[in-house]
Amino acid sequence: MSDPVLELSGLEKVYKRGEPGEVAVLRGAGVTVGPGEVVALVAPSGAGKSTLLHIAGLLDTPDTGEVKIAGDRMDGLSDRKRTRVRRQQVGFVYQFHHLLPEFSALENIVLPQLADGVSRSKADARAQDLLARVGLSGRVDHRPSALSGGEQQRVAFCRALANGPKLLLADEPTGNLDPGTSDVVFDALMELVRETGMGALIATHNLELAARMDRTVRLEEGRIV
């Protein structure tokens, strides 16, 4: 049996915020995501879902607890090694696309590949293939300002998948879109995840979207319930 793509166990995270003192955001939270599995993470605002995703993606560290990606423990890694894991094994998608405005759709997907040492010709081919899969073959040379919100978010998905990650983390990826566009973008995301066999943990307030995923977990009072 393949190792889980993501294993989080016993995560605790406390922030110090002056008066009245410490705020415990995570209290022993844990979740597992398998290869090819899409898991919805549902939580009230301020419950700590963004913190959980940041820890899962090695953008933050827990006070206690363990993070494993593709079977490998992530604690104790140097900053350089954590950066390499993020670049090669983890893809991120946020509510706002955060595309680089001065670059085309194609270039936004090429750049992370170049940073990972891929040749320009191979990076171009990969970017064109990903854009074709989400129905944007005719928009490769358009800058973000010339794309609709749904198109921009589909480009953001492609950028997250550019380096062939094993794990996709998404924080309200359709939260800034109207319902019709949200469905189109979500369908494109699901198709890409299914085709690649990666695991995905997707935070959302949209219970209808959550119901279309393989499994739903809820974060309440710092724990997965």
C-alpha cells in the first residue's frame, strides 16, 4: 500500500498576542490524505484552518506534533530542504490567484519550473499541456488583467501543479468567484487532481463543494472532529 501523501498528527500551535495572552489555535489536530484522495477541510472563520494548511505546506511549524509528506518526516529539516520540498512536492492555491501581473498565463506556469531547474522548452510544453487541460489553450499569451476571475484561478491551479507535486493544498480556492464560475473552476481542479493522482486538502466554506469531494473533515476548537 502506498504511503499517505500527507500525515499530520498531534499538531499544537499557540500564538502570543499580548493581552489577554496566549491563543491556542491547534490542540492536537491531525489528518491523513492518501494518493488520489480529495479531502475537504471545513471550519468556522478563525478556527485555524489556514494555520493547519500553512503547517502542512511547511510555511509554518507546529509547537508540537508531526508532519509527514509522502512518508518522510519534515521536522528538523533545514530551511533550504524545506524550501526544496515545498517547490517539488507541494502545490498551493489561494482564494486570490496571486498571479504575477507582468507575465502571461504561460509564463506564470513556466517560472516555477525554471526555478526548479527545468529547461525552458520542457517548461513551455508542460505549461501548454496544463492550460489545455483546463480549457485555456487560447489564452496562453494573455496577462492576468486580460483574463476573467475564473480563468485567472484556473491558471493559478496550473501553476500549483507545474512541478508535479504529490500534495495540493488549497485555501478557499473558489471563495472569490460567483457560483457558476466556481463550479467550472472546481471541476477543472478535480479533473487535474484525478489525472495526476496527487492528494489534495481543500479548505472551503462551501458545503456543496465539500460534499463533492471524497471525504470531509471539520476543524473545531483546534481539533479535527
